Amino acid sequence: MKIALTLSGGALRAAAQIGALRFLEERGVEIAAVSGSSAGSVVALLIASGWESRRIEGFLRSLRKRDLFRLSRGAGIFSLDGVERLLRRELGHPEYGDLKIPCITCVTELESARSHYLDAGDPIGNVVASCALTPIFSPRKVGKLWCIDGGFSDNLPVRPLKDRGYRVLSLNVNPLEGGVPETFRSLLMRSLMIMLNSNIRPSRELSDVHLEIEGVARMHLFDFSALDKALESGYRELKSAWPEIERHFRSTRVL
């Protein structure tokens, strides 16, 4: 069985997507195409490069805070140069034609706030731009455009895959939890989650199947200590939902 995957942003919460990928591998599901925003775009690019879940997990575990939080000389507080350097070390300077399957990266144009769905140019440069969560990270230039985190405009870029005729399983790692925040940090996190979830509503409707990974709802975006829990949540929750998901995909034509 073949399906396409759309992966939301969510910083280190993206580990849950790797857990879900591990389950799909065990079930023998073939990934036909991928799309993603922000951290989801990194996972998508590694999948498109032919990496299996264990190797992607190893890459994620190789990240250190110093890779993410390098002081920037630009408009943001930090630079993503360390992340780009790691991706270049692993992948070199790939072109889209080198990838094993189609890969689409969503970025947000800083000036117009428009979404751009990229499948041309420099795959790594596009992915790093998609991760530029301003004002934490500095904007990145793609061609002549200054771009920021794809999640600001479309945190679940299902449409470009649907426009190409794929059946899509979308995975969101930013579920909203109940309750009223009582601290500045929790209020900031809640506000960000509201913003991210508001722009995925149309994408949920476009998806053939959509899964919210609930186990990461309380995970801080940059909590390295929660990686194991996130991986397990993605694996466990997709496994639990799989009988119904599999029935849906087997009852419809999948590219």
C-alpha cells in the first residue's frame, strides 16, 4: 500500500512523526510523496532522501542545543546555521532530482505572508527557511524572497500533494489541550498552538486521513528530554488508529 505524508511543524515534537514512520515501515507501507512545514519539513526531506526511521531518529538525537541556539547577527535572536551545517554534512548539496520521492516544503514569504510550496531550488536551503520561527530564529532568503517558518501560513501543507493526486495521511504534533494557562511560558505556548492550529483547519478537511498525536500536547517545543516519549506517542497512537486508517486507504485508490 502507498500513501503520501504531510507533516506539521512543532520543533522537537516532530519526533512523534518519526515514531509514526517506524510503525508504517513495520506495516510495509510505502511512502509515495511527502510535504512538511518547519520541523516536519526536515523529517520530510530525510524521508525523501531514502532514510528510514531509525536513521532519522539518530539524526534528531545528534542535535544539541548549541546547534539550534546560535546567536544571530540578523533580525532574529538565534541562527539556524548549525542545523544547516548538520544537514549538509549528512546530505551534501542534493537537488530535488536526487530525492527518492517527491518532496514539497512550505515556507512563508515575510513581506506578503503568502505560503510558497517549494519543490525546486536547494532542498536544504528551503527546509532551513521553513524552520525560521521568527523572532526566535532569523529569516532566511530563498531566491530573492525573505522567508520564515512555513507554519505561520500553512502548518500542514496537504494541498500541494492533493493537487498532484495523492491520497494523504496528515500528522499534526500540535494538538490543543484544555485548561487556562497560569504562567507566561504556558500562555506563550498556548498562544502559539492556537495560531498553528487555526491555519491547519482547511488542511484537515483536505486530508484523506488526519491524525492528531495527543501524547505530545504538553511537550515543550525544545525539550530534548522528552524525545523518547514523543517517539513512543507517535508509534502508539498511529498503531491504535491504524485499523480504521488502513480500511480507508484500502477502500480508495492510492497512488
